[in-house]
Amino acid sequence: MFRYTAALIIVASLLLSACGAEDKKVTESATPVGEPSTTTPEEPSNSNQGETGETGTAVSEPITNETTATEAEHASSEQVATEEELQKTYHMNANYYIKPNDEKSPSKVVLLTFDDGPKEEKMITSLIDTLDKHNAKAIFFVNGYRVKNNPGLLKFIHERGQIVGNHAWDHEDLKKMTTSEAAKQVADVQKIVKDTIGEEPQFFRPPFGSGNDALKATVKKNGMLYMTWSNGSLDWDKSTKDKPEKVIQNVLDQLNPGSNILMHELPWTIEALDELLTKLEKKGYSFVDPRAIELEAR
């Protein structure tokens, strides 16, 4: 009887040892199974990952790794969105209207532009704050002599994500200049803008909208799209001075899909801008990103 009991005890002990070894094997293999979903290939393995269940630190690590993976995915999505935004989905026609390249891109868009700057920090800040509120980008067509006097304002426009355009060095009629004089007006702005913000403008608008074939050839040689406008706010005219409601009405009266809207860095335009953009949105219009416009007119 004693021998029989002893044998039973020995068998039971062997069975318990075997079960314990199997449990340990399962426990040790559980953590690596989940790692590929929580650790990105670029990240080094955490030295505590094999301690899951033994300390609080290891249990919380997958949450941290999941957050990192989510952030990486979000950053990747933002990069894709930026690349898509920069695709040339629009072009400008001979009448300076902005048109979609295919049916996928909305036709009810407007291009926002501001000429003759950069002038004053307070006005530019207000303009850009309003543009940001409406998730809108605009071209700020600058004069070279103003950039020379206010390089910090040009950097500010660029750093706030807005687009810089070339508006000649002086605000003079380029059509009345010789070809070489007009070419210098264009090239000097390209240089000072490049020196200031690290890149050259891709859009050109002549002062007063006055140009000729020679000027257009110069602009093209400098890698820019030549444009005037198709919708003038008349904010520069004495009839609209200190009358933001007139600026708004002038734009709405000329509104068409693809309108290329000319405005200026003026107090009454700044006062009008938020209401103007709101009214445009209510009419179903959105604001085309200038970087989505081809640099060749059609």
C-alpha cells in the first residue's frame, strides 16, 4: 500500500511539473505574437517587452507604441495630402479664369490675390488670419522695393503658408519700358525673393495689368505664369475707399466660376474680407490653392 501511494505521489508531481513548464512556455511566447502590430519596423525593440504581466511598465508599453504608430500614420496621411494639394489640378485660360483640368476638381472656385505689398505687419497679419479662418490660400504679389524695405514681412507671409508672387520691382507701367528694362524689373524681384525666403515666385502680375508679348516671354523664361485678373474688387478706386460693403458687392457682381479676384492690402479690404469669403462659401465656392495651378496657360 505504501509503495502504491508513493507511486501516485511521484506521478502527480511529474504531471504538475509538466503543466507548469507548458504554462511558462505559453506565457513566454504570448508577448512576441502581439509585437508586430504595436512596434513599427523603424523602432528598436523595447528591453522590457519580455516582462509583460510582471511589471506595470511592460503592460502599458503597447499603448505607447500604438500611439506612436498612429502618429506616424497621421504624419504620413498629412504628407500624402500635401502632395495631392500640390498636384496641378487646375489651369488658367486666356481670359485669366481658373479652370479644372478634369471633372474630379470642382469648377466653382475662386483665386484670391493681393497686390502691391508687403506694406504693414498689422494689415498682413489680419489678412492671413482671415484666410486661415476660411482655410484659404492666396497669392501676395509683391513689389521688389517694398521687399527690400520690409524683408521680414515677406518671410512672415511665406512662413504663414501663403504664396508669394512677382509684381515687378517698381509699381510702374512695364509696357512703357524697353524690353531690357522690363526684364530687369522682373529678374530683380525673382532674386530678392529667392534671397529672402529661399524660393522664387511662380506667378507674375504686371502693375496696372499692363504688359506685352516681350514681357510675357520674359516672365515665361523666368518660370512663371503671367496673369492679370478677371474679377476686380475696385478696392483701389476712390469709390470704394472706406466702404468695405462696396468691395464685397463689386466682387459678387462679377462672380463666375474660376474668378481671379484682384484685391489689395488696404484697410477697407481687410475689413471686408471675412464677410466676402463667407458669402462666397455660402454660394458654394471654394478657394483654389495657387500651387494647384499649372504654370502654362491654356
